[in-house]
Amino acid sequence: MAGGNRADLRPVIRLRSTAGTGVTYVTRKNRRNTPDRLVLSKYDPKVRRHVDFREER
């Protein structure tokens, strides 16, 4: 198959809360467009506010 595997270019990543609560989100990202670690502001239900979620591999 030309182009390789679908999971190679858009891997599943885990986003862990920077608040230290251990809350994670699971999403996919395009490795070609964002080769560095992803940081998104998402809702953390344990602290009941939006915090930065950082990609872990």
C-alpha cells in the first residue's frame, strides 16, 4: 500500500493534565503538521476548571 500505515501519520496520543490530577484525554494528531508536543487547554473535572493538557508519549 502506497503511503504507509494510517497509524504512522496520525498516532493516538494521551493528553495529561498539568494540574497533577492524573486526568487524561485521548486524541489523534497529525505528526507531519505538529511534530512537537501538543498542548491544549481542556476541562479538568477534578479541579473544575480549564487547565493545559500536555502530550505524553
